[in-house]
Amino acid sequence: MTGIELQLAVQGLLTRYVRCIDDDRLEEWPDLFAEQCLYKVTTAENQAQGLPAGSIFCNSKGMLKDRVQSLRQANIYEPQRYRHLLSAIQVTAHHGDVAEVESDFLVVRTMENGSTLLFATGRYLDRIRLGDSPLFEQKIVICDSTRIDTLLAIPL
């Protein structure tokens, strides 16, 4: 895989990731992950200290599917919509069929009443298994702020 092909594969997966969330197609979101995977939302402070827990912690595709099911059927939260902006997508390492990727994100949240605010900023640390259909083996969402909004229901 050439450098350009690698960059396009990575950007394609990240684009599908944010589109699933922003377009409220959450049922498709787990399909972007390998069966054995890690999805964690944490803060920059916790990440710097090596603290393993996260506000959201899923260590399998099955847990991701359960999270979506609970969002749809059990959780009660105010209707909202996200809009992701990604930048500085950089492949930091590439070994065989695995790429390590870092990128920056900004998420704007719009509530049902129309109020819009900057919801979260940070970076993604991803490990992506490449191939015909690239998949996340790991996605660590590191929020810049030490405060996580109590309305963090939808994946970042």
C-alpha cells in the first residue's frame, strides 16, 4: 500500500465514522470496528496519567452494539445532533496491515430547541487494521477538557 493509498484508506474510515454518528446511523457505527476492539472516551489529564478508565469504555464490538441498543431503547436523554470536524489526520506508524493514526476533532452539538454549542475538542488515537475494509482495532477519544458533559450519550 502506497503512502497515498494508506492516507486515503485512513481518511475514508474516519469519514465513515463521523458520518454514522452525525447522520444518526448509530446502528452502522459498530461495523467500523473489529470484533475485539477498544473504544474509550477519556480526558487528556487521565491519558497523561495513564489512568485506564474512561467515561465510555467498550472492549468488544458486542459492547458497542449494546451501547447503541441502550441509546435507542433504554437511555433517556435530550434529543441532540453532533457535527464533527476533523483535522491533522496523521499516520504515525505503519506496520504490515496495521496503522497507528492521530487526528484532531471538534464536535458541535445542536439541541432539539436549536441551541448550538462547542461540545468537545480533542484528539483521536486510532489503531486501524487495513485491508479490503479497514476497521478500528482501537479508538481512544481524548477530550481536551477535564470536564465531561453529563449529556455524553452519543459516541464522540
